[in-house]
Amino acid sequence: MGAIMEKKYLNRWKLTDKFVLAADAIAVILYLAFFIKAFIDIPIPTKEELVDVNFIFNGFQMSILAIFAMIATPLLVIDSKTHFNKVEYEIDAWYGGNTFVKGLISLLLLNPVSAILRFYNTHNVLKFATGHSYIEAIKNMGRWFKQKLEAFKNRKNSPDHEGEATDEEVRLRKKIRTQTIGIAGKSILLYGLIGIAAAFVFLPFYWMILTALKTFEETQSTNPSFFVALKDMQWVNFKYVLNEMDFGLYIYNTLLVGVISTLGTVVTTVFAAFAFSRIDFKGRDTLFSILLMTMMIPGELYIITNFVTVAQFGWISSAGNKVFLAMIIPFMTSVFYIFFLRQTFKQIPNSLYQAAQVDGCSDFKYLVRVMLPIAGPTVFTITILSVIGSWNAFIWPRLMASMLPNNNESFYLISVALNKASFMDPEGMRLMYNLQIAASALVTIPLLIVFLALRKYIIRGVGRSGIKG
Amino acid sequence: MMFKKITRNIKSFFSKVNWSTRNVYLTVKRAIGGVFRKFWSIVTQEEKRIERNRMKLDFVLKYLNLDGKDIDIQLDLDIAEIRKDLVEKKKALSVTYKKDKNQSVLNELNTVSRVIKYLPDDNRTINRKGDRKVETNKFIKAMIYLSPALILLAVFTFWPIINTLRLLIYVGYTESDGSIQGYTIFGNFIKVISQRGFIRPSAGTFSSALINTLLMAFISVPISIVVALLIAAGLNSIKGLKGFFQTIFFLPYVTNTIAIALVFKFMFNENFGLINTMLGWIGIDKVNWLSTNANYWAVMGVMVIYSVWDSLAFKIMVFLSAIQGIDKQYYQAADIDATPKSKVFRKITVPLISPMIFYIMVTSIIGALKVYSSVITLINEAGEIRGATYKMKTIVMYIYEYLNTRAPGNLSLAAASSVVLFGIILLFTLVQMQASKKRVHY
């Protein structure tokens, strides 16, 4: 036990791990870049080609790249978290094995650099934790297996064996065994039920991605298949939807409207919440309760008047380009977010405000320098929820687009386009489900990525809300 | 060494630059401030005002025979007392003057009134005025911060509420030229309520918009609450893979309604759909879910399954956090008594989070009453199944139908139906508020 826990190996591990992270990050970027490159290089198909049975699209390369990116990105995130949070005493032989397995995964992901670095790091970890390297570790494993094998062979002679135990012991042992089986059975049942429920929840997502990657013929099958081979994945569906059906433009429109209205929402709600939480003006509580009461009124009641109002403002012109104002400005504030932020601001002790006032700090400076940094996570939550809300906005944008006199298709937002676009085949007889579902997937997948990445912040907003994202 | 020296030099250079910039900034600020102050004093004629105030004070002091004495009128005299005396004196003088119209008495009276007028404020008045000023300043400041939100809310929230009340009393209102054909009080409500298909069932069927919506709400909400509770309790009791399952159950939370409803529509397709294929495995014939001549309850089933799936994530999240908030002592006590799991769930978990369950139930029912986007995606714009006698419309669909057909008076009808919806929502909210006052767990 003399040589273990040498600082030297720890430092080596740290340094190499940094290189591993860098190599992984570069690999992820490369996967994505090649994927995008391949996607751009797909020749834009016609609808006739997509319907044609003989049309062949080989999606092997893109599928492989997509799967690589899907595996490598979470690994990178987990690894970087581990790298910055790992404490010295957590690094043991098991962690060495972990690193080795990850090295094998890197090899499978055609990333030899990080694989080699990880194998080297396994050596460092083993040296640090146990004082010896690969060979000794393999020998130890061999010994362990041998011991187990011996014990299994000699189980009749072992003192635990029932043959030499008293009747009482045998009885107890049997009881313990049945109890263990019962507990195991119960937990298997529990996991099974939860797994079935999870499958029920996940099924639409799986079916969406699967259908989006199928050919037209496959979607018309009365016996749909549950898998698509890598080389049969029709990435060309996405190409058609993005380029020929103008979903690229709709995504741009949605992002434009979403980003601007979110910025507006954050500014107005932060100011309003500050006034409601810190400035003690006359009629504050009355005004606030009036605002809260408006939350109960259904949105349809507002829409009835608002679509006349925006027309009177001249935002529904024949050129149409002002229609984005009509989509943005009514949603630049939100009573619910004011309420949510005010709750957070109220938790900040008032003594900070008094201290700032004594030091001659103006209110605006106090808001920007003190309150926003403290309430930063909540503001971030509001930003995400607002962006997601405008990504999913449907009723109002559809009304606005339908009010335009002509050429209103270029002002659709993404949900409106999903609702209005025609996915019929060239003869106009059958619905091209693969294209329709590909468009749906195009709308849903960014949301899923945002959700997975920022789950913590989104769920924080749920506890207080009775509304959906 | 070299490197350190260079960095030090760079740092000192930048700090010098910073210092001199700050000096320049402060000088400019002071100069501009001074100019503004000067300008303001010219505009408000500050010097003249000060002079006038001094003259007024002199006049008062002369009358009080304190002229030339070195006193501070604010501190050394009780101004409230003096004012009281002077007012009494003025009353007496005016009585005298009314009796015998004497010119000297009139002069005296005028002098006294002027002194009262010129008398500086006593401390209480000063305080009161100061308080009012602070109050006003605070109010102005608050309004500056609130104005962006309040202006938007006034235009797009408060005005619609007022306008809805206005629209309700119009007959035949046209929004393009604002012409109306008359006034009514309940006419629009009666028209909406008596229309076939809204509250009354249409001919040859039992379904109406209200019945459809209520059925959807009252079937899907209890199912989703029970399922969400069971899943939340299950998630709470497992250890391994908890994060994984949580993530999967929370996934539907952020989805786009239209996109997922399209996927559901494909899954429930009669010929190519996943659901019918899976039913085929267990030997059930193909069900006509949404196509021509579909059964009412089949369509309702799809709606219910969609809304259960859609609302599950939110409910699981809320219930899971509620269950995690329960005091562990109850469970430990149950453990000691070897209470079975199902009994623990029925007798501890559910009763302790029952206020939360009730709150979620009411808010979900309110949300389910407003269902629109999913229905028009799953069926169609008009909620019509081809070949069926019934129409799968919802309350909100009626509102938008009135909006989209621009006949005179339709806006008023839309307003009336939205107020009906609001009335139903208000009913549920009041029930919830009444129930939450009691806060009974067991």
C-alpha cells in the first residue's frame, strides 16, 4: 500500500482528462458538421420522386452520424460535469473501469484520439487508486473470478452449506430466501409497470421519428414496421419539408417573433415585478389583485377585441410585413410572469434595498446590479418558458395570417404552417404521412432538445404555474 | 519576470486611462448638471421667488412686532398657535366690520388675512406635505417602472374586457364601420344559448358543444389524475433509474400541440395506424377511430387518450414534488406497523396531498374546457366527422366560428359565448376557492 494515492498520477489524470474533453468536443462538432454537410448535399427531391417506389435514398452515412452525435453529446456533458465535480477520494478502481469502458465507446464512435487518451487515463487512475496498472488489475480480476469459481465448486463443503446447518437455520434461511424473492418480485413488478407507462408516454415520440424517416410506401402499409434500417432512413423527407415546403422560412419567422417578444416580455415583467415588490406606492395591492383577476378570463375574450385593435393600428396591411408587430406586441407582457417574478423578488431581503438606498444607489442600478443577479435563474426560467410559448403559439398567429389580404403564406409561424400546409401526394389523393410527420418532428425535436438541456429551469417554473409550457 | 513587468505596465496604463476618463466624465457631468440647474432656475424664476418669500416673511414679522430680532420663526414660535389666534382675531374683526362698515377695521382685516396667508407652515403641515411629496414621488417612480407593462395591458387586456361588455349590448354590430342596428341586454346571450349545437343538442343527436366539452373534461381529468398519482407514487418509491424515468415522463410537457396531435391522428389511422396494428396483436378488429362514419365514443376515446397523454407530464411533476414534500415520519410509523404499500398509498399519501389533488383537478378541468387546437387537428376545422350525425365541436370552436364568419352582429355573439365560457370557469374557480378555505385533509 505504499505507493498509492500519488499526487503525480492525479495531476496527470486531470491534464489528460482536459484533452479527452477537448477531443470529444471536437468529435461532436465534426459529427454535426458532417451531418449538416451531408444534409445540404442532398439534391432537393420532387414530390413525384418521393412517391416513386424505385426512388432510392441511401441515408447510411447520415444515420450513423446522427447516432454518433446522439451518443457523444450526452457523454460529453456527463464527462465535463464529472471532470469539474470529481473529488479525489471518489477516484477508485471502479472509476478506472468506467474510463476504460468509455474508451471502448470512443473507439466505436470512430474517435481514436480520445480512446487512446482514455486508455492512458485508465492507467493513471489505477495507479493513483491502487498503485498498480493494467496487468495487475487484470490479474486481480482473474483471481477474483477464480475465487468465486472455487467457492462455487466447493459450495458443498463451505460452512454456509445447509447440510451442516441445524434445522432452525435451514428454516430461517428458507424464509429469508422467500422474502428476498418476494421483494425482488415486487420491485420487478413496479419497474415493469413504470416501464410500461414510460413506453406509453414515449411511444408517440418514437413513432414520430420512425414515421418521419420512412418512405411513402412504408407509411401506406397496413402492417407498419417498428424499425427502419440505417441505410433506409429517409433524411430526404426533412430536406423536402425544409426546402420545398418553406419550413425553413417558417422556422425563421417563428424565431424572429419568439426572440423579440421574449425580450420585450422579460424587460416589461422585470420592471413591473420590481415596482410591485419593492416600491411601496399607493394602490399597489389593488392594482396587483386586478391584474391577478385578469388571469382567470379565457384568452378568447381578449382575441375578439384584439384582432380589431391591431387592424385599427394598421398592422394588417396589404404588404403584410407589419403583421409581425401584431404577433409580437400583444405578447410583450404577461401577468403570470409578473406574478412569478414578484414572488422571487419578494424573497430577496428588503435590507439589501435599504442599504443600497443609504449608499445612494439609484433604483435602476439596484435592480440591474443586485436584484437581477440574485433572481437570475427565475428570469432565465421565464425566458425559456416564453420562447417555448411563442414556438407553440397557434391561434393568434393563424388569425393574423388569415386576416392578410394576399400572399399570407410567407407570414406563417411554424404551428400555423403545420395546420395549413397540404401534404397530399402529386395526384392529390393520399396524404403523405411521412412528410407531415417529418414536419411535426422538425417542430418537436428542437423543443425536446431544449427541454433535455434546460430541464432544471423549466421544472422550476412548473411548481408555481397552472399552465402548460 | 519580463512577462510580469509587462502585465503590470499594461495594468497601470489602463488604470490611468480609467482614472482620467472618469475625471473627464465627472467634470462633464457636473458642468452639464450646473447648466441645467441654472437653466431651471431661470425658467422657474427662482431668485424672484426667494425674494418674494423673504418679503412675505418680513411682513409677517413686522406685524408680529418681531422685526429685526434674530429669531428662527420655524423653531422659536408656535406657528399653529399664532395661526389659531389670528383666525379668531379675523373672525372678530369681520363681525365688527359687518356691524359698522368702518374703513380702518377693513384695513385691519385685510392685514390680518394677509398675515394668515403669508404665515409659514407649521411643522405638522410641513411633515404632511413632505409625506405627500414622497408618496407622489414613489407613485411616479412606480408608474415609470410599470408603464411598459401597464400600457400593453391596458390596450390588450383591459380594453378588451370593457369592449366585450360594450359588444354584448349591441345588435348587428359591424366592426369595419362601427355601425349598429340597435341595443339589447340579454339578446345576444339568448341567441347564443338557444342556438342548436351550442348548449342544446343539435337535431338527431345528443351531442352539443357544451356536452362534448364537459364529457371530455370529466372523463379525461379523473383518469389522468389517477394515472399521474400512481406513476408519481411509483417514481417516488424506486431508486435506480429514477432520473431516466423522470425525464421520459416529463418529456411531453413542452410539446407543440399541433405536431403531437398530427402524430396521434396518424397513430389512430384506421388502416395504417399503430394503434389498430397493436390491437390486432391481441385479436381485436380494426376500430374506425376518426374516419368516415366513426362512432361518437371512438372519437371521444381518441380525444380522451390524447388529453390524458398531454396533461400527464405536468401532473406527474406536481404530484411528485408534493409527495416528496410529505413528512417522512408518517412513512416510518407505517413501516414500524408493517402496513402494506397499498394501504400506505390510500391512507397516507393521497389524504396528505389531497388539497393539491383538488387544486390540480379544478385547474385541469378549467384547462380542458378551453380545448381547441388538439380537436381541430385531430378531426378538422369544423369538428365534423364525415357521414356522422353529430359534430365534435367545443365551446371555443364556437367562438372562433363566429369570429371567422364576418357577418354583422357575429362579434357580439362571439363575445356572448366567451362570457358564457368565462361564467363556467368562474363557477369552477369559486368552488375551488370555497373548498380550499376548509383545508380538510381527512
